[in-house]
Amino acid sequence: MHYILGGIAIGSAVSILLIFNGRILGISGIIRGFLKNPFAEMSWRLFFILGLILSPTLYSKFFEIQTFEILSSPLKLILSGFLIGLGASLSNGCTSGHSVCGVSRLSKRSIIATVIMMLAAFITFNLTNLT
Amino acid sequence: MTLSTKISALLSGLIFGFGLLISGFFNPNSVLAFFDIFGNWAQGLMITFILSIAISALAFIYIGHRSKSILGEKIILPEKNIISQKLFLGACLFGIGWGLIGLCPGPALVLLGNFNVEAIYFFVGFIPGIFLNNLFNRNY
């Protein structure tokens, strides 16, 4: 059930930003655009990021947030973060921009990017977790 | 940039965050379990993906009939349609990083707001990563 509610919420967030702001919900592009020009204007990107960062605080007022331990080391997180940043920038999108927005508007680039991203993630996970 | 566009952007960010929180997408362990196709595959996130794509598709169809957004903003959609080596390379690098830690930029921002220190490490790598591409561009 929570998978369904989550999907509805994510789809609604994409729809709101598109229908009201005329913009694609692509996180890496939004972060990039924001950092390039953070305070020159009080941009929609700033408010979007603010909403996303505030979401756990608001959510926790009504529901419990699951607790968990992140097992990756700081070095692994930094290195992977770097690969993800460079990758998103080279391919002009990440999970939200390509796999949700791009696929839903049937962009050929995004469909290809999504297939490759997923395959690479599946292969990497399974190769690094051979037991 | 009117007040209403700021409010709708804030709302979109909040609801997006709620979606990541409810589905468990913000939890790297759930995402890694989704990658574990040969083990204990947790395929639930596929439902989240498909549903979010279906709803977004309706919004794209609707906006396709309009020349401006409801709030009068210009509609800005990506126009690139070249299948380049950069696209392949970028998607590969992204997938490798994602498969290693189970975290991508949206969930990382949620974790930042949830005061998980791991999100800071992620962004220490991510931010130089998104700007390194500018150096490549100069060579082309």
C-alpha cells in the first residue's frame, strides 16, 4: 500500500511543478541550477529544494519515519556521490528527470538513460555483493 | 516569479519528499533491496515507479495542449534528442554510483532534512561531480 501512495505522491509532485510552474521535476538539474545562481533571485528552485528538505520534519508530525542504518562508509558515499553527480550531469538527468519525467513523456533519450542506469545499478549491486 | 509560483514549487518539493518517505525510496537499504534481483528482491518500488510515471504522463498530456502553465509561466521542456556517447557514459556512471550506495539526489535531500549525516558525505562528492562536466564541455 505504501508503494502505491508513494507513487501517487511522486506523480502528483511532478504534475504540480509541470502544470503550475511549467517545469520538469529533475532533482540534479534543479540542484545544479540553484547552485549556479543561488541568491540572485528567489527562484522556484530554492523553494522546491526547501520543500524537499522540510518534508521529513512535516511528515514526522503525522507519521513515523522508519529508522535505519546506512552501511556505506563515508568514503564510499563521497565517491559514489561524485559518480552520480558526474553521471547525472553528463546524461542531463537522474532518477527523477529521466526515469520519471522523461519516460512519462516518452523521451527516447530518457528511456535509454533509464535502461542503462538500472542495468548498471543492478550489475554493480550484484557484483559488489557476491557471497 | 510570482508568490504563487513559489508556493507551488514549495508544495511540489514537499509532496515529492512525502512520496519518497512513504514509499521507502529515501531509505538506501530499500533501494539496494530493489537491486537485489537474484536474492531477496523487493520489487515494490517498481509499483512506485510505474504509478508515478502514469500520473506524470497525464500531466504531460494536459500541458501539451497549453501554451503557458496555469500560473502563466513559460513551459520549459528538454529539447535535446541526440543519443550521444555522453548520455551512455553518464547513465553508466550514475548507475554504478547508485548501485553502490542505493542513494540518488532526491532521497539524499530528504535524508539531509532528516539530519542523516550520510547525506552530507553524499553531497561532498555529488556537487563537484555535477560541475566537473563543465570542464569537459570546454574541450568539445
